[in-house]
Amino acid sequence: MSVRPDLYQHYVQACQNLGQPENPFIARVLQEADKNDKSRWTKGITLKIAGNNHLVPVQRVTDDDLQVLASVLRNTVFATGLDLRYNVLTDAGAKNVATFLQENSTLRYLNLMFNEIGTSGAELIARALHRNKTLAYMRMTGNKIGNKGGMFFASMLKVNSTLEKLDLGDCDIGTQCLIAIATALTQNKSVKAINLNRPLLYSQEEETTVHVALMLKNNSSLVELHLCKHEMKNFGVERLCEALYENSSLRYLDLSCNKITHDGVKFLGELLKRNKTLAILDLNANQIEDDGAIYLSEALALYNKTLQALSVVRNNISGKGLLALSDAMKTNVELSYIYIWGNKFDETTCMAFSELIQSGRLKPTCTDVGPYEADGHIHLAELSHGLKKHYYWTPSCGEVMNKDANASLAIAGVSEY
């Protein structure tokens, strides 16, 4: 029997039944949910109980708090999302999460990022997803589940056919886990987005990138792939590009914070001349320099008509390379978002991007620089826009209103829950 949307009363009763004190933050969220326009309940709501909310007093959710909350939501068909990021949940809380996932049949979004869940908790949650048939988006970001914990998720991907988005970034997974996940995704047809950022790798051989490349040759469902901080060099980029010639599904490729130089970008330039799918390319914090920027510019100016967003933030590019990118935008009307902060701006660069913005070719919300004049000269100031502005946080006061300022949301809908 479905629980009616009077969640707070059910929560009070559950606290009494289990002998637990009320968490005032949870109580507040449930009371606000009860006050919402009931027409929203038919579409489902996301309960945002994030421990990093700075607008209201927060008592972070503990394992005991979660036990009570899970008992309230177990039969509630109206709650389709649960945001528990930045709380203090441990492996004991993961046991309640696992039980909830096995019993609940409506939850589609679960965010557990930056709690204190370890290997045994990861095993419980992953095993629960063997049987769960409704969860579409799972974030484990920042929980130190380690390589062994990641292996349980790799095994889950061989069985689960419902999960569409999985975030294992900053989870301390290792080489064995990355290879196992790549192998599982060779057969998995449901996952559309996966985040494998910042693994712990102790080899310079780039065997993990080789396995990811092999997966991309065979996978036709993956749309979004994050490989930030993989110690990737030019050899790895070449393997990925070879695979992407045969891939027609990937739209968002994140290679930020690696060790890619202009020689590696040469392969990306050649790929962009022929690729008809890629819409977002993130090269933030590499070392592509002027030559790399020119390789990209040539492909974008003359051949590519599908890339919509490019980030070359902090790549040691000077005026020559930045000017080439601005010229490419004059002929390529598809490239709408470009992020260049952290490079070496000269006056010519400042003038070029100022003209792009003032002419309307480049929207102020679609780049991370804004022109201003001082002492008769044009300069560029940094703007708080980017590809992943809301990766670690979202505004506490409501939904993100201007998606243009965060290109990954504006372009790749798979990022949304």
C-alpha cells in the first residue's frame, strides 16, 4: 500500500517506533515536501537532504537517521530521488541503503557522494543493484571504496540492465577495477554515462586506457565518459582516438587533468575531422600549448560540424593558439561554448574574444572570460562558467536556472537526473 504524501507524520511515528530521536534537518525537508503542490507528487519528487546545505541549519544524517528515513520511504511511490550527499553515512548505513534498494520499486536517483562508505558498504549496495530494477542514476563519488569495492560494482554491471548513469569518481579504485569495468561495459547496453575520475594507478603503461579503448570499439550505448586524472599521455590518447573512429555514440569525452601534449592533440585533431558524434571535449589542465590549439582549430574551422563545447583551460596556450581558436569560431557556427581561462592572454587575444562576445557570436554565458576596458586597453576577466560547474555542488536555493553557464547540462542531457 502506498504511503500518502504526509511524510513528516510518518517520520515522527517511525522515530517513536524505533526509539530514535528526530533529526531536525530531515524533519524540515519532509515538512517542506508535504507542503509542496501535490500535483508535483504524481511526477515524483527528489528529497534533498544534502549535508552541505548552507541556507538552513543542518544536522548531518547518520546511519541511525537513515534507518528511520528508509522505513518511511520504503513504500512511498512519490519519492523518486534521494540526495544524501555530504553526510556521515558509513558501511552500517550502506546496509540500510542496500535493504531499501531491494524493497523499493520507484527510486530512480540516489546520491551518496562524499559520505564515509567503504569496501564492505560498496559490496552491499552493489549486490542490491543485482536485483533492483528501477534505479537509473547512482553517485558514489568520494566514498573511499577502493579497488575491491569497485570490483563489486564492475560485477554488478554484468547483471544490472537498468542503471544508466554511474559515478565512481574519487573513489580510490585501481587498475584491476578499471579493467573489469571496461570489460563489463563491452557487454552492458544500458549504461549511458560513467565517471571514473581520479583512480589510484601505479603504472605508467596506460593499460587501463587500452582496455577503455577496446570497450569503446564495441560499446554502442555509452554517451558520456569521464577519464580525469588518469595520468594519460599521448600514447593513451592515440588508442582512444583509434577506437572512436569506430564509435558512433559517445558525445561527451572528459580528458581533463592528464599529461596530454600537442603531439597527443594531433590525434584528436584528426579524429575531429571525421567524427560525427562528439559534442563536448574537455582538455582542461593538460599541456597542449599553441601547436595543440592550432591542430584543434584547423579541424574545427574546416571539417568538424558537431563539436559544441571545448575546454582548453590551463593548457599553456599563448596568443598564437588562442587567436587560432577565435578564428575557428568565426567559420564554425556549431561550436558555441569555449573555455580558455588560465592561458597566456595578450592584447590580440583579448581583442579577438571581446569581438566574438560583442558581435553576439559567443554568448557571455557560454565562455569563462568577460571583456573589460582599463587604461584604454581591453582585458579579459574570469567568469564562473564551465563544463562541470555543478559537479561537486548544486545551488541550495533551487534548480540550476541558467544551464548555458554549465555546458555539460545544457548539451548532454544524460548528465541530468
